[in-house]
Amino acid sequence: MKEAMFYQPGQENEVVCGLCNQHCHIKEGKRGFCRVRKNQGGKLYSLVYGRLVAENSDPIEKKPLFHYLPGTTALSVATAGCNFECKFCQNWEISQFRPEQVQTVTVPPENLVRMARSEGHPTIAYTYSEPVIFYEYMHDTAAVGRENGIGSVIISNGYIHEEPLRELCQHLTGVKIDLKAFTETFYRDQCAGRLEPVLKALEILTDIRIHTEIVVLIIPTLNDSTEEIGEMSRWIVSHMGEEVPLHFSRFYPTYRLKNLPPTPIETLERARRVAMDAGLQYVYIGNVPIHEAEHTYCPSCGKVVIHRVGYRTDLSGLRDGGCASCGHKIPGVWTQQQALSFKPG
């Protein structure tokens, strides 16, 4: 076990976890909401430090990150556990289980970084479940990675307090946040969480100036209204800027939400139009094969800068971080040197 980084002692040997917005008060011998942080002897411990349930090589576009080292791969890892209980979780077999209920392999941070280097991955991605709950492992691995020329990106729900988020971003090189919806009702009923802390995390990431992309899984009847998408898009523009890449992803029935149909492509296209009308310049459609909204277009001249078919990319329209046709600068992380030179604002 690894002692947790963010917690305080409470009353009668209780501990108060200070990592995420579940605000768990954990009694002796008990665990927090995430199932992987335990009070033992008045101290809080992580039960999943280095205990990986998944380790794969993925295209960075699968995360999806479209403006971060396109065409490269990421060594993608996860442990058991999550601080949400999303009814539509695609990886519920690991996110909703305790670490002792799944098969794990122990990989220390140094070994994982060594593996990434030997396999030619410029990036380690903390993904699949919720990386916030294996914070200590992610933090230590990202720090070792930077020292050895390997970047780190987190694929997260953004349910994390400010202090641990700012500390973690000292070592990260990119972030993708799943913005589940834009109503407190959805977060409460579908995720067992709250919207406001996620919006706060997005504002903090903007203040830090780390590369951030947002993904919204559009679920029929639950978060697909024109009004909600418009409100969300205007919030992103006013609080984060018009250049934030936004991905609308197609829902497929899964886990505890099998009563709804897959998202109509027309719904995703409408969401994209609404977001672009609100001022966002880079809006994508995901989980739909061979769609023109997979490409990155120059907002100045309209030419294709990055052409995508699935996870295959053509970067011939990108030159020196800008449009090869007109020179307009495209926001993103385009080289490993740029990734590793990032310093939080």
C-alpha cells in the first residue's frame, strides 16, 4: 500500500480524503467512494499503487486527443476503481470493481517509463477507469516520465480538488476531460456526482495553460437538447476560449443504460453546428467512422490541416504548428519538445 498524498485526520481515527469532490469521511478499516483508498490506523492508503488492470498501446487519437502529437501512440494504463458511478460506463468491468476483484500486474513507475521508452511511445496515458483515484501512481510516474523524455496525459472526468490538480499538472503534458453533460440533474442521476466541481477544474486547467480537450458523450433524451449544448458551448467560449477542441461522441447502449438507442448522427451534427455557432473553432464528431467532422480545418482559410480516417492521420496540411496553406497558427502540442517544455502558468 502507498500512503495517500491528500487527506487530513478526522475525529475518532477517521480520515477526510482531500483528493476529489466526493469529500469522503472514512472510518477506520473502511474505504472511500472509489473503493481503492482505505483508512488503516488513522492513515489513508492507496490500494492500487502500480497495480495495473490494463496496459495497451493506443493511437493518441483514441483518447481522443486530436491536437496533441497526432499520429503517435500512447502507452495506456489503468487500475480498478472510479469516483463516479456512470450508468453508461464503457469500462465498468474495471471502474466499478474493487482491486481485489480483478486481475492485476504490479508495475512500478520506473518500469512503466522504461517500457514506454523501449516501445517508442512518446506519451503515457492514464485512462480507461478514472485516473484521479490512482493519483499517487500517476503523479510519480508522470514525474519520472518527464525526467526521461516521456510525456503524460490524463483522460479524466475532472472530479478533483484544486490543490492536487495543480500539483499533478506540474508533471503532465496534456489533459482530456469528459464533460458528461451541462446540468446538475444529469450528474446527480447518471453519475453520482456534481457538475460545478468539473467546471471549476476546467477553469483551473485554463489558468494553468495546459493543453486541454473536452469530450461530451451525447446520450439521446438525457443531454442532447439544443439548449443545453448551446449553453455548454457558450460557457466553454467565455471561460476557456474559442480554441479549445471539443469532441461530441456517439453513445451506444451499454452497462445500465441499454434502454436508449445509439445517438443519431444527425444529433451529433446538430450539436457540432450549435457549438460552432457559439464560436468554438475546433469541433469534432467521434465514434462515427469516416465522417468529415473528424478532420481539423483551418478557421482562417477553411483548408484541411489534419485529415483523419479512423486512427490514421495525414499531417501534410500542418506546417510548423500552423496551416500549410495560409500560416494560421493551430493551437496544440505538435512536437515532443513542445510537450516536455510545458510549464504550468
